[in-house]
Amino acid sequence: MTARRPARQSASRAGPSSDAAAAPATAVGAAVSSGRRRLCAALVLSILYLVFMGAQVKSHHAGLSVPDWPLAFGSVWPIMTGGVFHEHWHRTIATGVGLLTIVVAVWTSRRESRRWVAKLAWWLLAAVVFQGLLGGLTVKQLLPPEVSATHAGMAQTVLCLAAWLAYACSSEWARLARAALPDAGAAEASLAPAQRAGATSSRDPRADAAHAHRGGSLRAARVAAVLAMFSVYVQLALGAWMRHTEAGLAVPFFPVDGAGRLLPEVIDQAVLVHMAHRAFAVLVLLAVLRAAQVAGRVASGLMLHAGALAATVLLQAGLGASVIWLKRPPELTSLHVANGALVLLLCWLLVLRLWRRERAATAGSAGRDLTAGIPGHATGERAAGPA
């Protein structure tokens, strides 16, 4: 048991001479076991499925099919027929997500050497608990639009927090972190004078210029990805408000009616909400496609990610139009909601991946990894193995 404690604890017992060697390990993060990585990835996928099932509850108008909470007709497992199936299955999946989040939070807090990652796991658990309480409140208060829309929007926040934790535990995060120690000055100060001189003299000004240029390009791509992510989040919030105020077919044609008009003859609040969602979708489409284009151009390793993001947002536009044309069929409408969450997820992961590459490029222009090849600074992994 003692051998598997976090590296920061064993380093403190080893004395001052080992502190400099342990600092990069703590900054990069000790090796994360494949089991914890898979569990974090499974949590993200389960939340995405939960978003789909939540959309199914609304699409089938099953929100009050089970009128009590947390039990269902006074029992743990009611007869799963009709709307009861959609509502109670949604609750069952939500319970599973909650239990899985508890396991992830406890495991991460016990084995993670990076304190911010452990805190992130607990923040994720708090968000999941809050989301569950919001779900219960929607039932207790008979589905008020404000609470229901907040519940739908909070689901996207939970998804992003889970994705952040999963990426922080990924092998790519650790690999890029080793190329961008949080404090290169502290790393250089920890070297002996002869080592510091050798590290500094080996720098190539042309390579530094290339790293700086790459860092600037990655920064521009990250800004584009951040704008795309926030636009998608706003669009999802507009969509949630539109669905929960029953404005999904307030404008029952797309893009124009038979007479070529963009708007119906009578314009009320539902029409304004619907058209706000429809108009903002154009901005979202342009922002996401721009972010995918820039990211794919500046980082060859992100071309697949960028292509998947572009394809997903184009699919989302097609699904939105199809929902109108086919008069809002339940499964297609729910798929539209879940695919919107997937667009947000891909945008958020793109932001994180670009940021890690930007940090690595910035470290390269500042002198690259000054601790490379020096005993105790090479891998940043625990001697006892993955956690």
C-alpha cells in the first residue's frame, strides 16, 4: 500500500534533493492506469447517452408519466410501458451515471498526483448531484419551462466537465505536458550550472522561431475553437428553451413557406424564440466550420478531429431541417438534441487539445524541455506504476 501512494508524498520523505526531480512529475501527472482512462471515457459516453434519453422523455411527452420522485409510483421499479418506460429508464441511466461518477471521483482523488485533477473530479460529482436534484425538481414542480430548460443546459456542463477529466487523464495530455512544464524557469533553476549552460547552448534560434510561429498559429486556432464552443452552448440553450416552451413547430416550414415567406403571418413569442434558434444556427455553423478548418490546417494531428467536427455540425444542420420537414418525429428530434451535445463535446475537446499543443510549442520557443535526459526528470511517472 505504501509503494502506491502519490509521488508527491514519497518525494517529501526523500528529502530536499529529490524535490526538484519530483516537481515535473507532479506537474505532468503520474501515469494513469488504463482502467481509470477507460472508466473516464465510459462516463463521457454514458452522459451522452443520458442526454439522448432525456431528449426522448421530452420528445414523447413523458415528463410526468411518473408523477413522484425519487420513487416511481411508490416503488423502485414500475411497470415499464408507454411513457413510464422513457421517464423511468432516463432516471435509471441517471442513477448509473451518478454511481459511476462517484467511483471516478474516489479513484481519482486517491491515485491522482495533480491536485487540480482530483478537485475537478469532485466538482464533476457535485455537478452530477446538482443535475439530479434539478431533475427531481422538474417533476415536483410539474415541468416548469425555466427549470426544465436549466436541467437540459446543465447536462451540457456536466458533459464538458467529464470530457475535461477524461482528457486530463489521457496519454496525449501526459505526452504534451512533458513538453511544456508549467514553470520552465523553475526547471532550469533546479539544474546544476554546467547542466544549465549545456541546455541553453544547445538551443537553435531558427527552431525557437519555428516554435514561436507555431504557438501563434495554435493560439489563433484555439480562439476560433473557443468562439465555436460558446456559440454551440448558446445554441443548445436556445434549443432547450424552444423545446420546453413548445415552440419547436411555431414556424412549421423550412426555409420558406409555399409563398416564399420566411415568417408566418402571425408573429408571437413562440415564433420569435423559434426564429432566434434558427437564425443563430447559421452563425454556429459558420463558427464551427471555421474552427475545424483552422485547427486542421495548423495541427496535422487534429485533422481527423477537425473532420469529425465539421461532419457532425453539418449533420446537425440536416437533422434540424428534417425535424421541421417531418413534423418533429420523436426519435429524430432526440437524435438532433444528442448530436448537438456531441458537437459541443467535440468543440470543447478541440479547445483542450489545441491548448495543450500551444503550451508545448510555447515551451519549445522558450528553450524546450530543459529537463530532458536528466535523471529524475524524464517521464514524470511514479516508480510504483500506473494508478
